[in-house]
Amino acid sequence: MAGRASPGRYSARAWVIRLALAGSVAWIGYLSVVNSLAIALPHSELERAHALAPNNAQITARLSEALSVPEANSADRTRAADLARDALRRDATTVEAAATLGLDAAIRGDGPAAEDMFGYAQFLSRRNLATQLWAIEVAVERGDVAGALKHYDIALRTKTNAPELLYPVLVSAAADPNIRIELIKTLAAKPLWADSFVHYAARNSADPKSMAELFGGLKRANFEIPTAASKTLIDALLAGENYAEAWSYYSALRPGAKPQMSRDPDFGTMPETALAFDWVAKNTVGISTAIQPGAKSGIFDFAVSPSVSGVLLQQLQMLPQGDYVLEGRSLGLDQPSGSRPYWTLSCRRGGRELGRLEVANSSQDGGKFTGPFTVPADCPLQVLALVARSSNAMAGVTGQIDRAQLRPAR
């Protein structure tokens, strides 16, 4: 028929259509692959990702946020704002872009614009760190401590590196009693970052006295402070010669502890982490010690290699000026005089020794030992220690102490 296309012409047209479709599919596939590759690139290669996928609003928004760091120059800030506006035109839900424009407005001194953009970012997501930092600053300016801590809590849940930025500020702020009260309320609610912050504060506070007040308030609020953090704090207080605060905090953790005498005479407490005012067993090369369960309470066991000497056991004291008596009992000790361990009481500051008492062999008077010590007024903190002497015996020195107490002489 005259109007019908020949089979050859029909076939050629079909091939053209097929090739065009194939080209479109290939181009779409290429764009998809490039876009996927750009998304997969790490945060450190945002510039490359944006070059690969300049129309991807999420990547553009993240790049704008990366460029608007505190140390950015004016050119970077201008480019960051342009990128943020481009990202929002393509996708109105890019929270990083909104936060970037909010920060740009705040730096330019345009408070209303900053409030609008950060408010919009807050509406989109509470997980943007820059938005929460702005909210913290606004709350602080208003004097709203509870509101600021609420945004601290949110910010510390947003990114894993948020504590690096926020913990130092919180630790410093805790020196303020008003902030400390609200911080105790926040931590007592046990947010996920609470234990992490407590450990950080114990290690890094420049004012351990304020941390002791914070930890004391937490304990009263039934917050269980990790023992390792308590140990770190007490050690920091002692290092700063805040002896009264160290003892006050310790005695709150150990109800019934009295400064006029040593604690745990029968070695029955055996905490997992010993504090400075607890019995602390020492283990070094050639010295093996342990506080172990005994028949009725606990028992201190020691073994010392031949020709080795050193501290076996110690406990920090806050004894007031006066006369004291140390009494106790050994088990399994059989050494000549001069090779037996001895107790010593010394001033922690300067190491001045206040007296010695040799431990009796266990075959003598049932192993009982007793002796006097005198604490002068200029020695506010003392160390009670059991010290091993070197011995020529092939088996070294072994034995046990099942009781030791330093108490007022009267």
C-alpha cells in the first residue's frame, strides 16, 4: 500500500527510539551511580562530594555547615550562606542549611533573622548541634539555667563528639551554686551521658571542691556515683590539700566512718575499688597481697620474695592531735626479729615518721601486737602502713593479718 512505511524504514525508526531510550537510561544510571558515590564519601571529602553531585541538597547543606565553622573567614561564610540558600531551594527540609543561615545571621548581628532560621531548624530537627548551641546561648542570656541545661541534654545526644565541646563548659559552670543545683536535677534524671560526664568531671575539674559539692548533691538525689569517679575525686582533693573536703566526701560514702580511728579493723568491707581512706593492698614486683574473705570477716594475706622490701598495706588517716594505740593479730608469720613486717604511722606531707611497731610472730601470745603512736598538731593527714623487710629465708616472708586498728589511747 502507498501510505505504509517500508519494513526497513520502520526498523530504522525503532532502533533510533531504542537507542534514545538506552541513552536516557544510561545517563540516569550514571547520575544515580555518581550521586550514590557522592553520598558514600566521608565527611572530610564534602567538597569532592559536592563537585560530583552539585544538585544534591543534602550534600550541599552539609558542605555549607562544614564551611561555617567558628574560625571561617568572610569568604567561606559568604560561600556557606550561598550554598545553604541553594540547598533550601532544592529541599526545604535540609536542617543543616537552616542552621548555617541562622549562624550567618547571628554573626552579622541580625538577631530576628537568626531567631527565625534557628527556630526553623529546631522545627525540622532537634538533632542539629549548631541549633542546640544557639538555643543554649539564648537561654544563658535570659538567665534560664534550666532551659540551657535542657538544650545541653539534647545537644549531648546529637553527635558523639559533642562531649568534647560541652563537657569542659559544664564542668566550669558547675562552680556556680545556682547552676550546680539545676545540673544535679538534670543528672539525677539519669540521661545517657550522666556517667560519662561524672567521670570526666572527676578527672578534669580545676576546682575539685565544687565537684565534691556536685557529687554530694548527686548522692543525696539517689544518683549512684561510679566508685572509680569517687576515687579520682578524692585523690584530686588530697592532691590539692583539701583534706577536710576529701574526708567529708569519703565519710558520706562510708557511713559510720570516724576520723578518730582507722576503719574496717577486721578487713570485712573489701570494696571493688578501694578509696584512699580504705585499706589499700599494694602489689609490686616480688610482693603479692590481697584482702580475702576469712572465717568470720576478712583477712589480709601477703607473700614477699627473698631480699624484697616495701609497703604491703596502707590506709590514709585524719587523726586529730593526740595519743593512739595500734593493736591487731598476725597469722602464719614466723620470722626472726629484724625480718618481720612492721607498722608505721607517718605524716603524708613530708613523710615524717611518727613511730613503728613490729608485727609479732603468730606463735607469740597468739600473734597479738600492740603499740603506741602520737600525732602532733602539725600533721593533719597521716599514712598508716604495713611494711615488709627483706629476708634471707628461701621462702621469703609469708603471713596474714586478721585484725588491725588504730584507736585513741583513752
